[in-house]
Amino acid sequence: MKLLIGDPGADLERLEEKSPITHVNKIKSLLLVIHGYDDPRVSINESIELVKKLKVSNTKVTNFVLRNEGHGFSNKRNQLNAHENIYLFDEIIKSTCSIL
């Protein structure tokens, strides 16, 4: 894992700078967060914290958690659920933006 993202001990400042939660106050558009509950790379708690901070900053956010999923979505039912929610989110964006 250290080869892919860096060493949390040695690279903490760089990793924190790249973290979305560091820049939550800059996020102004609608946001969809999809997270696998059993994700071994990104803790579900990080996703929950991000969503909480977005809501506190009055950013419109939709989120859902896929049970029995890790960092990718391999379960067919979860894949369909994710795609359905992405489609619905896309429809919301289209209905609120005159450009699209």
C-alpha cells in the first residue's frame, strides 16, 4: 500500500493535502458519495466524516453505503444499485443546471 499512496508516517502532510476532507469548504456543487462498507483501503468512517462536514458546510450531498462491498463493487445487485443511484443523481443534476 505504501508504494501506491505513500507512507502515512513519512508522507502525512502530502496525504492530508490531497485528502478531499481537507478541501471540503471548496466543494460547492452537488455531490454523490458511494462507499463499500467493507472497504479495506478507505474506512467507512472517513466517508461518514466527509458527508457530515459537507452537510455542515451546507453542501448538498447524497450518499449511500453498499453492504458486503470493498473498494470496488463486485456484487451484481450492488452494481445495479450503484448505477441506478448514479442515473438518478445525474437526472437531479440535469434538472438543476441550465447548461446540461
